Amino acid sequence: MTREYRAVIVGAGRKAGPIDDERGPGDRAWLKPWGHASAYQAVPGCRVVAAADPLEDKLHRFCDRYDIPGRYSDYRRMIEREQPDLVSVTTWAGLHAEVAIFAAEHGARGIYVEKALCGSLAEADAIRAACQRHRVAFNYGAGRRYRPGYCKMRDMGASGELGEVRGVIINCGMGGLMHGQSHMVDTAMHLLGDPEPEFAQGYIHTETGPDGEHTDGYYDAAANRWCGRSVSGGDPRLAAAYIRFTDGTDATIWANGGRWYQFTLVGTTGLAHAADNNSSYEARRIAEAGIFRSEPLPFPAFEDESDTVIAIRELVAAIAADTPEATSGNIERTHRGTEILFALAQSHLEDGRRIGFPVENRTMYIPSR
Ligand SMILES: NC(=O)c1ccc[n+]([C@@H]2O[C@H](COP(=O)([O-])OP(=O)(O)OC[C@H]3O[C@@H](n4cnc5c(N)ncnc54)[C@H](O)[C@@H]3O)[C@@H](O)[C@H]2O)c1
């Protein structure tokens, strides 16, 4: 008989489940089940046994909808009482560290944390240490890395089909550094095979109004914290990023406000391209050396699937095999991507200087939702 994996969800909001309602028919960007509760229902052997949220009405609506028996206002009490195998952390980023660390220290075998990972590098260090100390499998909410189309792009690069891989170009919306660009940095790393970063340079929008008032995110040096009026409370909007990796590849993220979400993996003889925010994939190669003419390169066939389902399935497999590091979005990679995000913020503060790794300022706080 296959083992049952008991899951709990901390934070009964959109990404916990109801975000599925936001995807219309024919929308291929994010595939359903996209929310955590609905995705657990799609993974054989998994059962969501409880959820926690301090908003009582919301919690009951959520649990009624997904048929979840255990209901708690305090996630600590839930984890202690339910002793789950899997913990999904779908609160805002400011709470991710305390919940993930508590779960790791209280018996969870797998943790699935939404992006952004947390609010500071000190928090990221503590999450990584807790997961490693307790041998907890980890996956991250930056979903493109699980999507089969992006895995095919990465494989084309790794196999030499595109020639020598030179880098990734991303053309995307102007999301907050932590909230939105956590996705972009993670996808760039994934397409390149998760190399070590060498340095990062960033430029951030820090607009002011006619009287010099901040109309955008801004850095408060005394508090070592980004602040602002945005809904996220100061998550600054990235304009552009350049990330150089130690293997000589690089990633350019151009966050221009056009919501194109195009991702191109560039090699010397070919390129692979994801368009329309994960909806379609194609590749091209040089047709004839010496002249500027290219032709389609067959893109490998694949069956697309929800990233949330794949992330959960990977966690279950890692627990079953007792190989906690064997997930795609493991804590080492997620920590590395988070370190890049903080390097981009630091670079902006130093007029675009190249920021190497590890980043020195580990207590700078960047809030996000
Ligand atoms: N991967 C993706 O593409 C994607 C998409 C949407 C949201 N997200 C991420 O999911 C997370 C949640 O976003 P959302 O849009 O679902 O937000 P939301 O506001 O809809 O849900 C957050 C929930 O957490 C609850 N909460 C607050 N404090 C809590 C506590 N102490 N214990 C338990 N629950 C608590 C809130 O009451 C709320 O119900 C964020 O990190 C966000 O970035 C990821």
C-alpha cells in the first residue's frame, strides 16, 4: 500500500487555492490546479489535513471549499498537533521565514514556500540552515522552473543543441523586486543550469513627486530597509538587471512594464524561446554559416502540466527516497536566487556597482507580499 502524505497549509488566501478562479479557459500561462490545496488533491497519496489562518471566516470558507477538516487560527498549534509530512507556506513573504523554520524544527519532512522566500538575507540563511539541519526537502513557488517547456529549453542548452550557451534575455512586467522579479531571477538560473553567480548589477525605479515626496519604493538607510506606499509596503520596482555567472554565461532582465513575459535562451548557433508568459515555445538555429539567416529548430514535444502539482510531486519523491536536496527548487538554489535579488538592490544603492557574492549586507530588509 502506498503511504499517505499529510499536508497542511499556512495562509488560506489566493495562492492557497482560489487563485485557480483567476485563470480563464484557454489561458496557458499558469495551468490549473495552480493553488496549493487543489494541487495536493491532484497528487496521489497526498491529503490536506488542516489549514491555518487568523481570519476565521476566510479559513472556514477555504476549508469548506477544499474539504479540509482541521482548522486553526495559530499555525504553530496546527503543526504541533497535526505533525504533517508537508507544509505549504502561502502567507505573505514577511512571515515565510518564521513559518518555514518552525515547520522544519517541528517534524515537517517537506516544505513548499511561496515566493518571495523572505525579507532579508539573514532570514534566508536561517531558513537554509533549518532545512539542512533537519534534512527537510524544500521547493519554491517560482513556478516556471517546474514547467516542462522551460525544462526542455534548459535541456536544449545543456545538450549543445544551441551551440555554446551565452545567456538568457527576459522581457517582463515591472513587478516588485521580491514579489515579481523573484520569478525572473529563478527562471534565468534554471535555464542556464543553475550556475553560481559572479556579480549582479541592478537599476530600480525610485521616483519622487513634484515636492520630492517618494512615489515609489525607497531605501531608508537608518533602518536598512526599503519602504514605500505601494501595496507591498516598499518592495521596489526593478527596471533592469544584469547577472553574470562564474561559467561565463549571463542573464539580462528588462522589466519594462510591457507584460510580454518572453524568455530567450541564447546559444552561438541556436536559441530557444518561451512566449506569451509560458504559453508557447519555439527554437531557431542558424541556417547557413556566414550569413544572417535562421530557420526553425524543432522544439521537443512535451506534455505541459501545472507547476504546483510538479513541485508537490517532487517533494513527495524526495521524502520517499530520503533525498531532501533532490528537488528542482531546493533551498540551495532558492537561497542563491534570493541572494541575487538583494545584490540587485545593493547595486542600485551604489550607482550600479557590480555586487559580488556573498552579499555583505545581510540584514537589509525588503518587504513584499
Ligand atoms: N507563485 C505564484 O505565481 C504566486 C501567485 C500569487 C501569490 N503568490 C505568493 O503567495 C503568497 C500569498 O499571496 P496571496 O496572493 O495568496 O495572498 P493573500 O493575502 O490572498 O493570502 C495570504 C493569507 O495569509 C494569511 N495570514 C496572515 N498571517 C497569517 C498567519 N500568521 N498564519 C496563517 N495565515 C496568515 C492572511 O490572512 C491571508 O488569508 C505570497 O508570498 C505571494 O507572493 C505566488
